[in-house]
Amino acid sequence: MISWYQPTQDFRPLSFPPNKNILGWWKTGENTSNESTLVAIVNAVSFKDAEKIIRKDWPEVTNWMIERINNFNGNNDETIQKI
């Protein structure tokens, strides 16, 4: 799972449905700058892969907020630093 701030008024993805690696997405609110807070479950092996997948449909991402990526392959979770 990954979340980010979407700086555009229209927070929908560029295509609907978004690319096949976006397993689900939703808006959870807004920050003090009125940027939408979006969350997605992404089929990816790393944070960098998830970032590329998200940017296909939301290229304007301003700030990633995720702290962890859940690894559903049975391996240890990968801890992610805010960038």
C-alpha cells in the first residue's frame, strides 16, 4: 500500500480504470493545502516500482507518505523512508 498527495483538483487517474498494477485506490481526505490524499494497493516488488506504476496514472504526485510496503510473498516487509 502506498499513499501520496495529489496536487490537482481532479484527483482521478488519467485512465479509468488505472493500469493493471493498481489493485485498488481511494481518497482519504485532504491536507492543509487542499491537496487530495490518495492511497493505492499496488502490485510491485519495490517502492521504486510502485512509484513508477502510480506515476503512469497520477503523474503530478508531489509527496509520498508511505512508511512501509507490505510484501505479500512471505518475505520480510520493506521499510520505506518518506521522500
